[in-house]
Amino acid sequence: MIILQGFQAIVWLMIIPYLLGKFITSKDEEKNKMLYTWVIGTCIQMGIFFVLAIPMILIRFKFQTLRNLYFTIIVILCMISIWLNRGKIIKISKFNLKSISIFQIVAIILTFLQVFIIFKYSNINNDDSSFVVLSNQMIDYGEMYYYEEGSPLNARRALAPISAYYSTLSQYLFVHVTIFTHTVFPIVLVILANVIYYYLGKTLFKEDKDSPYIFMLFMILANYYFFRIKGAGSYFFRFTWFGRSIVAGMLLPLLWKISLDCMNKEKNKIKDWLSLLFVVLASCLCSEMSVAIISIPIVILTIINSIRDKKLSYLLKSVGVLIPCLIIAICYLIIR
Amino acid sequence: MNFFEGFDFNMEKEKIKALFYHFFDNVLLSLILFSLCVLYIFLTEKNKKIRDLFGWYVISIIIIVWNPLVIHILENFINFSSMYRLYYMIPMYPVIAYCFTKVIQGLSKKSKKILCTVIIFSVVLIFGKSIYSEGGLREVNNFYKLPDESVFVAEAIYKDEKYKEKRAIVPYGMSSHIQQIHSTIQLAYTRIVKSYSLENGLPSTADTDDPAGNELVEKFSEGDTKYIVDYCNSQRINYIVYDDNSYLEEPFENYGFEKIDSAYNFSVYRRI
């Protein structure tokens, strides 16, 4: 059983996101972007779930219907991705042992140390009990976000259906949803966060080989051992599975990285804007606070960059990217 | 819907102050360091895109977060208690990490780069504060990552075959864990309880995670056996979980319950 669970975890948390990410990064000339493809693919995986889940929750579909439909869509998309990218699924440049730097080694060791802490120790916080219980109840009773028959919808939870997402993935992995939420998924999220810090560093220090790793090391240090403990990253590493901590520690840094790519005179590629859209969708899945803490940065960055580059197209594309936040805000005002 | 309804400038100003102190509580050092880094970026950064992201964007976010009208509007979407998280929009750590890296990047030799990185790491490790320093991190023997005693209790009730409908009353500290393991176990109360207090001399009730004032939780923790059993009878509760180290007026066995399991200093009683 453990072998099957491990296999399913690799498929659903690594291979499938990678295949989905290929839809956006397949045309990239840059090699060794496998990890970035994985990051973007995870956002796509979450984003598709969000788009599917919201109407199904509002129409009061059963959880099992959502789970089965999502499974079908993801499998079809993966098959399309494999077909479109046949022969070029994996692009790795030649591995050169001499090219590895000390900073790279330390960064990898620190990442494994983080994973070990998450695997070995527990950071119990009762704040999350209600949304993990909700996940559990969906599996046991099949109802999504309606506590009892005839009761009103729990809008705050339902419009950021991370509980439903955890339930769905735990079912595919044949793992208890609490184990998935507290043990399995945080391991993946921590690695993803470090990969995001690395790529943010890589975007900031383009030509330098060591600097992205040094940047990543300082990010890890700041998150774990800095002068305050209420920071976004610290919150993420303590309570990795909380939806709002995923937004704060992972998706916001990814947003900053992508904003440097897409709001850029030289690049300004549609694939980067699509990546940004999926970051927004993934954020909306994770937390109702995304309506504010994702849309405000995008609006501000758009205005600043539009003025700098004298490009009105940034504004138009940003409006498109922010449509999910707008819809959720309207739904929230209507339902609550 | 009128977003501006009830807008009071002075009240919003107080809220902004409260949010600021909540987020930057006792962390003046990091605030100073962050401010210096932003200044450094403004003065030295030649790449406009980076200056915009770590300079002008940061200032714009601060203007937004310190804007009373924005705070008033956002209260329609976000609980005030969660609103300090608006500060997450500020890339504090990326700005600091960027400046440190920039300084190291400027060094010529690799050995100097390594030495400088080690020095900065050492300074932060000596004067910084671990995110686990406030406690909370513990080792458990289960992958639920919940206290072992809670897992034991949930399994004991779930596996018991006498009652198909599982209804239980457990110590308050355990109430938020049981349903994470088996959601079919119905509890007399969960983490969010009704709290009774007096407001302007009138009794008031509210949902809260502070059990103080909740009669059932208080009577349970006081070990008032008769009250607990009477409540269980009225609510058809068939399992009681009690801390063996806590005071209990009379054993539950005197009131038609039997002990079915015991571990980690907790006993599980079942209605006979």
C-alpha cells in the first residue's frame, strides 16, 4: 500500500503538474527549466480545480462528482500535453560535476533539512482544525461547505475551496486527508517555495551563477531565523498547509517573479501572463484574502510598470488576469 | 452596497496603528534593516525593473496599507483580526535578501563571497530569533501530526462497535483534533464554542475559540460528574473521554458508564 501511495504521490504532485506546466513552458528556449515547469504546473493544477469547484459548490454538486470530473479533465489534459510535447518532455543539459558551487550544495542541504523538519516534527495549531475537518466531512458525507441540510453556505470557506482540493488529492493518493494535509503536501510545498526563491533570484541576478543560490539561502535564513516571527515566509514554514500561508510564502514571491517577466518591454510574452493568471487562480483557491493581497500587488505593479514602459497593454492584460478575483469578490458580497 | 457607509477617519486611523503594531511588534530591528535596504536600492540600483519592484512598489503598498479608506473598504471582505496580513504584500525578506546578495556579488573572489555569507549567517543566527522559539514544534508518533493521545481517543471511539452513531464529549484541548481523524464522531463541542458574557448588563453570546464562560466546558473541566452525565443523557452522548490526572467528583462508572480503553493518561468511557 505504501508503495502505491508513494507512486500516486509522485504522479499527482510531481509528474502531472510537470505535464501541465509544459503547456506554458514548452516553447521556452531556456534549458533546465524543469523545476519552473513543475511550479507553474502546480499552479495550473490548482487553478483548474478552482475554476471547476466554485460553480459545482454553488450548485451543490456532490463531492464525489467534483472529484471524478476533475480526475477526468486532468487525465485528458496530461494526455494532450504528452502528445503535444512528444520527444521533448524532458530537456536537461549535460550534467557537469565541476559546475556545482558550494552555495548550490548548501542550498540543497538546507532544503532537505526543511523537509526533514516537516516530516519529523509536528507544529500543531488549532486554527486549521475547521478546514481540515471540512475536508474530512466532504469525504465522509459528500456535501461541500453546507454544514447541514438547509443550512446556508459557508461563504468564506466555500469561495476559497482549499479543503475540497485537499480532499480530492488525498483521495487520489489513497491517504487520509489529515495525513495528506499535515505531512505529504507540506513537503512538496516547501520544495516548491525554495524553487520559487531560486527562480526569483535567477530573475534578479541574470548573469551570475552563484547569486541566485545566495539569494535563496538568505531567503531561507530570513524565513527561519530572522528578527521577527510574524513575517509571511516564517508563517509559511510554520504552517505550510494553511491556504493563506501558501499565498504569503509561495504564491506572492512567484507573482513578483512573474511580474518581472511579463511586465517587461523585451519579453511581455503571453505565456507569462497566462502563468500570472494561474497564480491568481491558485491564490483564489487557497485563501479568500487573495481578493486583496493578490489583486492589490498586481494593480500596483501594473501601474508602475505601465508608466515606466509606456505600455497600455499591461493594464488591459492585468484586467484579464484579475477577473477571478473580481468574480470572487462579487460572489462574496452576494452570498455572505 | 455603500462601501463608504460608517466611515470614520479617526477610527480607521486607530485601526491602522493597531495593525502596524501587531505586525511589527518587537521587531524594530528588522524594520530598520528593511528601511535601509529600500533606501540602498533607491540610491544604488541601476536596473529600473528591480528598483520599481523593491522600491516604488514597496512605497505604494505602504501607502495602500496606511490608507484609512482602503482599510474601511477591505473590512467588507476580510476580518479585521486577519487584516495585519496585508503586510504580506510587502516583499520584506526578498528586499533584504536581495541587498545582502548584491553586497556579496560585488566581492571579487569566491573565498570572500563565502566568508561574507558565513559572517552574515552567523550574525543572524546569533542575534536573530528562530521561528520555533515560541514553541509549538513537537515530535509525535503519527503521520496525522496531531497529539498521540487525540489519535488514540479517536481510534478507540471509532473502532468500538457497540454504538453505530458515535457521540462524544472530550476535554476542550482535544476537541479540535478528534474530527480531523474521524469526522463521523460528533462532539458535544468543538473548538468554536458559544461564549456567554455580559454586555451593558445584558447577557450576550458569541462564537469564540476562548472557552472561558462556556458552562459545559467549565463544568467538564471542573469534573462535575453529575452535570456531565446529565448533559450526556439529554444529548444522547455515548462516549466520555476524561483526563486521568484531572479531578473528578465521582467516577463515571457510578452513573452507567464503563471504561473501555485507556492510554496517554486519558480514559475512554462508554455508556453501558
